[in-house]
Amino acid sequence: MEAETGAGGLTFLARSFASGVGRDFAIALQRLLKADVRRAQSFVSFDWLPYVTKGILKIRFIVLILVVFGSPLRPKAPAKYLIYRGWLLRIGFLFLSASAGLAALSTFARLTLPHYWRLWALGVAGLFTVNMLQPAPKARLETLKAMHDKVAAAAGDTGLRDCHTRSHDGVDIHYQQIGHGNKVILLCNGAGGRIHVWEPLLRALRDEGMYDSERFTVVTWDYRGLFQSGAPTNDARLSIRDIASDINAVLDSVGKERVHTLIGWSMGVQVGLEFTALHPNKVEHLVLLNGSHGNIMDSALQPVFRIPWLGGAYGDFLAYLKDNAPWLGPSLRKMVLSSEGFLRIVFRNGANADMEWLQWEWLRDIFDVSKVHTHSFIVQFQELNAHSVYHHLPNMEQRALIITGMLDPLTPAYQSYELRQQLRNSKLEVYMTSTHFTLMEHAEEVAHSIRNFICENEHSQQETVHR
């Protein structure tokens, strides 16, 4: 390990971003071994934390002021203003996440912080309280139909077909199919995601003629408990392993034995990796978008480095949501639906005209589909936090393409760097200005990259590996 020289705080952030919190303590130990006792004690006692937190809070305040007053709020604002707003929102979200984590760490370190971060929290709570007094707008089914028609158009002449099958434990599974090819491209959705988010990729595959009878069939499915799929009677059957096992039922129904390219986004990365670990001979290639290898709460909203014990706090919050859903759910639903105007402004982004609606629809779906859907959504987040496939990654020999956004606050970029380190036959693409929605924010580039990856491997067949 090289000695650290100069710019201690920046070096700490850079190293922890790349390697996680384990390296941080190694740096402190290194300073002690080099007899730099004063600097080591300062680092370990978190004397630097109030200054960093104050700076982040001030920058966040300036960014939020620019977001509100520095660009028009009109739905049809010129693209350049929406791109400008999108940049500000990304930066604001990044600093919001960082300040929340540092505030939690400051509590852990028993430090006194400025009080205006509490005023910020009270202001947000007050805003949503006022919004709750307004009537909730009706669901815009015509918009949902328009997006469905857009996906159907991306399917081309082969059409988008809705089908049902039964899983290993009798749960009804709804899946969708495009094309009639010999090889399967399997799309694993994010938590609570629909097929709509894949529209840029589906369009790119159509333009390449990849739905022909001699090429590919694209398949995706609703996770058990969500949307049109049935829910098990036992919450334990909402595990990542059970969701991954549903792939077998879908493949049997389609009449295929294996997957040529498994593409996962967000939660779909863990689902896809679990299926690959269980059935290595059924998956030939992997594309992993904005995902994690497991225990997501240990890194969620911690974009620079992992904060000890914060993941446990997130887990307790999820348990509270699940246990109090009968009375808390309706209140949250009304709060979300009555805040549509505000949330659409937050989600607005000039990179993709559909991104505002897709993110709003995702948020509304959490509470507005059914009580079973809401319950299953929360439980699946708990399962994502309990699940890990990290120890199985070195055994996966599939060729993998990993794509991440450097500004992703939900599954931070260092998760993808760790995937790249553990998967032997993988390559990593990093989009420096992208968040958790890289496929939507850089639709053309990402779709082109995935399409080329699939085409490069179209005529290759991985050797069967028996374990």
C-alpha cells in the first residue's frame, strides 16, 4: 500500500468510493504505523466531519435554489432548460444523499451539527402535509395506454404477447413475449418495474431485425406479488431465490431451455445473478445495469462510501412500513398522488421525454395497484437487503457487460466496480453524468452498447460447465 501524501480528505473520499469502508480503517492504521499519530486521531475521531457536512449542506441549499428559480417549471420548456434542470437535480440528489448519510454518521460520532438540516426536513414534511389536504388526481389511464402502445410499436410486426404460466409452487406468473427467435433475451425488471422502461432497448433490437424467426425472442415477467402475477400466501415465498426460480416456469412455457443473454436492471441484477448461480448452464451471457450483488441497504443512499449500521436502520424502516401498512399505506398513497405536480417537476429530465412519466408511474404503482402489490413490494425490498450472491460471483464464467452511472445514489457505482472485480469475464462501462436510470438518461448509447454486445455473442455458445 502506498503512503498517503497531501489532500487527506479528498484522498479518503476517492479511496473509499472505489473500495468501500474497509479501506478507510486501513488508511487510519497506516497513519498510525507511520507515526502520524495526530492526523490519525483526527481522522478516527471524525473531527473533519462537521466541516464537510456544513459544506455539503450549503452547496445543496444553493443547488436547490437554482433548481426552483433557475429554470422554467413549464411542462413544455425548451430541451436545453430541461437538461440544465436535470443536471441540477442530479447534483442536488447526490448532495442530499451525502448530507443525509453524514448527518447519520455525525449522530453516531456524537457530534453537534447545524440545525438547518432539521429545518429542511420539516419543510419537506410541511410541503407534503399541505399537499395531502388537496384532492388526489385520478389515475391517467390514457397515458398508461399510450406508453403500452409505444412498447408494442417497439416490438415491431411480431407484436407484444401477454401470457400466463404456473411456477414451481403454484403461483400464477404473468409474462410478456416479443419475437419468435431461437435464442432468448431475458429482461429482469427493477423493483416494481414494468416493460415500459425497456422501450429504448426494444426499439434498438427491432431496428437491428433481432426479432426474426432465426434470431431472438425477448421475454420479461411480472415478479410474483406484483401487477398481473399472483402472490404466494407465505411472505417467505417472495424471496429472491423464489423469484429467480420463476424463470424456469417462464422458459418452459416459452419452450426454451436456456437464456442467451440475461439483462437485469436494479433489482433484476440480483434476480439474474441468483438464477445464474443456481443454473449456470442455463445462462450464456449477462448484462447488468445499475445493480448490486446483494444487501442493498448497506450501500443505498451512500454514494461515496458505506456507513456502518445505516443499512440496519433502513431495514428497520422497511419493517415499520410493512407492519403498519394497513393504516400508513392509505396516508402515503394520498400524499404521493396529491403531490403529482411537484414530483413531476422533480422527475423532469430533458434526456428522455418519457422519463418523467416512467418515474412518476413507478412511484404511483407502489401504492395505487392493490394492497397486495404494496405489501409484496415492501417485502421484496426486505428480501433484496437479506440476499447476497457476492460469494458466488467468482464461479460465474459467463461473459458479462456491466453498466453503471457515477451519480447513482441507490446502487452506487462502487457496487458495479465490485461486480467487475469478482466476475472474471466482464467489462464495465461507466456513464459519468448518469444516475440510477442510465438506460433512460443515455437511451441511445446504452441501447447501442447492449445490442452490440448481444450481436457479438450471437453465434457463440458457452461450453457447458458441470458443477
